Amino acid sequence: MSKNTDELFKNVIAHAKEYGFVFPSSEIYDGLSAVYDYGQFGAELKNNLKTYWWKSMVQLHDNIVGIDSAIFMHPKIWKASGHVDGFSDPMIDNKDSNKRYRADQLLEDRIAKLDEEGKTSEAEELQVEMDNALKAENLPRLRELIIEQNIKCPISGTANWTEVRQFNLMFSTQVGAIADESDTIYLRPETAQGIFVNYLNVQKSGRMKIPFGIAQIGKAFRNEVIARQFIIRMREFEQMEMQYFVRPGTQKEWFEKWKAARLKWHLALGTDAAKYRYHEHTKLAHYADAAYDIEFEFPFGFKEVEGIHSRTDFDLSQHQQFSGKKMQYFDPEIDPATDKPYGNYIPYVIETSIGLDRMFLLTMINAYEEEDLSTAEKQDSRTVLHLHPCLAPVKAAIFPLTKKDGLPEKAREIMDQLKLDFNLQYEEKDAIGKRYRRQDAIGTPFCITVDHQTLEDNTVTIRHRDSMQQERVAADELDKIIGDLVSWKNLLK
């Protein structure tokens, strides 16, 4: 990470705390590693990201519906899904610092450093070696690579490493009054299984025909040993997932469609396309026949924001086997090859899974700018969040120019008319310039000033965040001006 990008990342984290977007959890007790709370503006921005995803996924597709499944689920579900036996990461400890690391991430950091130093062939060679070791689950080889590369613990500065071991990432807890083995349940490590076990309920109650999708937004929990990069890797996080059920044999075609559609969703926010890339999985999960990540270039490099996976019929077949309940779908459509109905089959699944917290961080980094506004006469600057108006936590701020002469009353009257449709803020403290700066820092698209002229002709000054241009408009037109800019149609069309 260069000094500039490192500084940018630190500044975004500091800004997120100072302006009420993200706080360290339990901070008055010195925090809890890899857990964060969303503040008053963070909660609004997060909700707006959820709304954008939900509207584009559910509202715009007549064959996709949304559910909200429970966090606690029958423990056999996690046996069927493979999480009890196989949901683990290769961990290695440094004997001198007693710190634990993910072996693959130590090697990924080394690969990135080799790339930075222009040693591309060495980086590629190490990547292939690591991928082969991961595919073969060859843990001793991962340790050998770490030692061969002379990778040291950043805390102790030594290469005194233990063996590499697998570490299960699920949180377990007891249900009921008696803490006995049969009562062990898990906090869900993903939201997808809640969709799979409800697939028949939704299909029958909604009379859904293949292809159809089920969407869900919800919390998931993983006992991440390493807290890294702010809200990139957390123990409690939120996912926005959609599982799309298709006829076996059509999965490749649907996979390509969803892969393209999901990148389009990201780019609709106005992000520079060069900041995004696809990354094909070299090591496929046991259930997948294709997998791509959509990666975004964070200040610390490209990282996954969304995964698109072709999961075959693995999940539904496993749940059929473990539950003893039939997970088949009867397809009455005529198969042109046989001139008969397709009949009973277990559908294949295309999954799109986006990390909401990563999307939040991406949005903050993308919007953050420290602008130098200095002129020959005076030094000036501002920190501004160029958030898409649909995502902005506050849509407009209303300012009376002074605290007297009936201006606060008039400003409140205008606010009361607008607040039924928009999230607004009212501010009368400090000079108008300071108030503008505070709103710029939280990404508010409009600042509306009520002055003495307003009392005469019912016009106000409206100031635009990005251009800082001001114009005089009728107070009665504010509803339409704000509404047109923050309408979801701007993103969804």
C-alpha cells in the first residue's frame, strides 16, 4: 500500500467515526476486535444500499421474491451443507508473538508485494504453488511456502511458525436449559441455507415456476481469527444474497447473465469501471461448477465485494438426503428433445452474494474527497462525500440564515412540508459556511437557506453539494427538485 492510499484509508476510517457512520463496538470498554456499530448516518447509508439492492433484485423481477429466515437453524442443516466438517481456514501461529494468521493470507500479501516490486513471474509462480496446495489441502506445503518466502510475523519480526491447522469458523451455542451435546446449535455462517430450506415453501405458496429466485438480506457470523482492514473482515456481518433456481443444463447460460447483471448494478452508481474486475476462482468449492468474484480496488488492493456461483444441485440434494423430504420440482414444460414434460428434478442454483459491509466501505471510499478550494486571497478546503443522491443519508438540510425575524419558524414550516417524503436535517447553529461544510462531510446533496427574501416572495436559496453552485427557487418547487434528484428511478431504470 503506498503512502497516499494508506493515508486515504486511514482518513476514511477517521471520517466514518467523526461523522457518525461507523464506531468501534463497545468502545467505552476498549472495543471488541472485528466488531463494529453503525452510527446515525451509517445506518441510513446502509439502509439505502439495502433498498437499492432489494428494489433492483425483487421489485424489478416478477419471478424473484424476498424472505427473512431465522438466524438460528436446526443443527443438521449445517451438517448437510458441509459447514460442520469443512468450514475452516488454514491457520498458523507465530510462537514468539502468540498471534494467529491465515496461512493463505500471509502468502497473498507476499504475492502482492512481489507484484509491487515488479517481480511478476515470481508472484505468478508463488500464486500457482499456493493454489495447488490449497486445492490438495496440503497444509505442510503451505507452511513450507511461508518459510521459503521468509515471511515474518509483523509483531515479533520472527519466522518461528507452528504447523498449519484447520480452524472451524462457526460460532456455537446451547439452546434450552440443559447444556448437553444434542442442544448445540450454531449462529448461521451464511444466509443461503435459510433460502434452500425454504425453497419448497416459497415455490408452493407463491406458485413459482422455474426459473425463479429467492432473495434475502441478513446477518451472518464467522469466528474470524484475524481482524483485518476495518469492516472488510468482521465476526458479525450482513449479506445480500439471491439464489436463482434453474433447470439442470441451463445453469451456464444463467450464470453468465447474472455475472453481467451484477456488475451493471455496481456501475450504475457511477463508479469508475476501471476500479472493478472479475476474478475467476481457481479452486472451486466442492458444490460449484463455476465461480467468479466481482472485485473492487480498495486502497489496500483488489478485494471481493460480490460472488457469483453456480452451485449445481448440491444444496437441495444434501437437504433431501439429510431431511428425508423430497426437494424435487415438477416441470410441466415440454422438452423439445423428447416431446414430453421435463418432469421431476432437483433444480440447479445460481447464487449472487454481496457483502453489505464491504459495499458500504466501497461506497465511502469512492465518495470521499479532500478538496482544496484555496484562492489567491485565502486558504480554504473541504472534505466532501460525493454519495449518489439515492444513497445519501440526509437528502437536504434546511438553514434559517439567522435565529431571529421569524426565519426559524419559516424554515421549520418548509421542513414540515418536506419531511414526509425525505430524510432532512435542520441546522441554525454557526455561520452558514460552517453549516455547508458539515453537510458536505456527510454527503447531503442540497442545502436550503431561508432568508429575509423568503418571507417576502417564498423563494429560497438552494446550494448543490458537488458544484457548490447556488440558485434561487420557489419553496413550493423544492418537493419536485429534491424528488427528481433522489428518485430511485435514476438508478433502477
